Amino acid sequence: MKYSRAIAPAKVILFGEHFVVNGSRAIATALDLFTSVTAAEKASWPLELESASLGLKCVTGPELACSSRELEPLLSTIRALRSRGYDVPPARLTIESDIPPSAGLGSSASVSAATAAALTALAGQDIGPEELFEVTMEGERVAHGNPSGVDAATVVYGGTIVFRRGVGVLDSLDSRVGPIVVAYSGVRRSTGAAVLSVIKSLNAVRELRDLMIGLVERLIDAAWEALRDGSLETLGNLMNINHGLLSAIGVSTPELEELLYAARRAGALGAKLTGAGWGGSVIAVARPDAMKGVVEALSSRSSWVRVLEGEARGARAIETNP
Ligand code: PMV
């Protein structure tokens, strides 16, 4: 029986979330935390999907629908594969993910990208990154409503990227960024609702919105230079400034602020929320000698803290048999 396995990384947005939906660039990086999808060919329909880590299961008909709302983004990606001419063979898909869902770490994009990579590998078809990005975006549209595409691009291309909505990846760094401390607040939230709320409040103050987007663009230039030079101190400083802007547009929360201040007090050079906010996760950078203290400070307030390295490669099939 034919079998394939694909993986896709998690991501964090380092700079520019929300503003990227409204016209600025963003910088994001893939992380060494993965979704893995195995696809085992079956003799006949239905397609079966199961994720023990996400607690989800569904059996579809040939029309690729099922009753699990959480799996709908994934099914939308699979339907997009089919409508682009890829053969979707009947298969049993097993999804395992180390990425907490709805935590701002790109779980939905990672699951969609790994699934598309596994299914195309199973059917013996090549899918390039452009099409993998497009089908992942179909899932993201269902998951988030109005995605900029930065999550999908980061998990598909890997590395550290500068991204602009409607244009794509403008620049990239293969070299690893990191280590980055990531702490999940434990508060799940909807990216789509946060995005809509920010669009609405920014549109109510158009002149200010344009000034803020201009500021974020300058921040992105400075951050890219700091990333290329490996200047951790500048990076931390710019992360603090970016967080101030995210607070200003109303997406921080007391839980996130508590994590950020704990990290900074313990010696982090900078910390910010990452992703849509209203819950989700924070990231921090620290010098090696301060790292242990930062992790301890965050661990006393969060049950999910990781020190993660950047991941240079994006979604890909890693096993195909035969
Ligand atoms: O929290 P996440 O991983 O869904 O990140 C969303 C990033 C936003 O800029 C808020 C939305 C987007 O589509 O870019």
C-alpha cells in the first residue's frame, strides 16, 4: 500500500502583524516545531482524517465534505488541490502536530501545507511552492476570513521572510534566527475577529493609520538590517517598539502584558506579542546568559514555553513509499 509523510514548520511573526493586513510589510520566521501528516492510500473512498493531538476525526465522501468545523480549512485546501488538477486519491490522513492551535504559531497553515504536500507526494505529483502557497491560502481563508498570506508563505517557504500582502515574499534569509523564546498564554482566540476589529478601528482614523503603517515600514527596514547583522540588542529594542504599536491598536491583553514584563524583568532584550493577539503567544529574545532566567520567569506563568531555533526549510514531503 502506498504511503507518504510530509512536515511543515510553525511560524512566528517577528514584526508587522495586523499592519500587514492593512498594507505594510511583515517579517516572519519558520520555527523548528512541526506538523506531520501521513497519507496512506486506501482502495476506495471515503477519505479519512484523524488528528489525535487536535482531537479531531472525520470521514468524507468523494465531494470532500465532513461535519467537523475545525477540519473545514483542511478540506478546503484538499478541494483546492483537486480543482487545480491534482489527483486526490482515497487515503487515510493522520495529522500529528506539536503546534498548539489558535496560539498565533501558524498551526492552521502548517496543517494545510503538510496535508497538501503529503497528498501530492502520495499521488506521485510535484507541487511547487507557488501552488502549495495558493492551496494553503484556501485553507487560511476558511480559517481566518481575511488572511494577508504571511502565515502560509512562512510555513511553505521556511526561513525568515519579508512579506507583503498581494505581492508575496520580497526577501528572505536562510540563516537561522534564534533562539527565540515562545510562551503561549493559554488563551485561544479567533484571528479573524481580531483582524476585523483592527481594520475597523484603523479605518476610523485614516490619517493616523497611514502614519502608523509608515512607522511599521521603517521598523521593518531597521529590523531586517538587525536580522542580517545578527544584532540581538537592536532586534529586542525594535520588538518592544512593535509591541507598543500592537498595544495601541488594542490587541494586547493583561495576560500577554504580564508575560512580556516577566520576560523583560528577567533580562530579555525585547519581547512582544506575536500573531493576532487577544490571547495567543508572546516571543522574547535574550542573550545566552539571560536565557535561563527568561525561560524560568515565563514558565512560572505559562505551561507552554519553548526555546526554538529558526527552521530554514518549509513544508515538504519527507518519505514516500514506494
Ligand atoms: O495569529 P495568527 O497566526 O493567525 O497570525 C495572524 C497575523 C495577522 O497579521 C493578525 C493576520 C494576517 O493574516 O496577517
